[in-house]
Amino acid sequence: MPLRDRANFTDDQIEIALDRQTFDGYARCPCCECSLSHVDWDAHHRDGDRTNNATSNLVLPCARCHHECYHQRAGKPRMPRDCVVLA
């Protein structure tokens, strides 16, 4: 499925992250482990700093997990939780 928001990461960085998150031949969400080939997914800054576009700061969660990480509750934005990803 498509990447919804590249967040200023390059295609090469996206490929590196996909390779880093590949298990059993499928790129997977690091949170729920669903196959990214079957769902929409997002580019996410691990440290929450949108100006830090280092490849090591890139993780590709499925759109559902990314939404849950940042979804507003009671009108207040939630702080990013620590990403559980491969180093």
C-alpha cells in the first residue's frame, strides 16, 4: 500500500527503513507487526522532532498505529510515545 506522508525523507531513506523492518519477507509495522504491503503506512520521526530527518530517526508504522500514537483525546494532543522499533 502507499506511503501516506513522506515527511521530507528521501526515497533511499524509505527503502532503508523498509529493509530494516522486513521480517519473513514482508516489511512490517514495528508496533503491531502487520504487513505494510496490505495497509496504508506513514513516515514517523522516532524522536518526535520533524526537523531531524536522519535515517536512524525514521520508522514506518501502519497508519492505524501512527494515528493512535498522536491521536487527540479530549481535545489535547497526546505526546509521542517511545517507538518500539529495531535499532
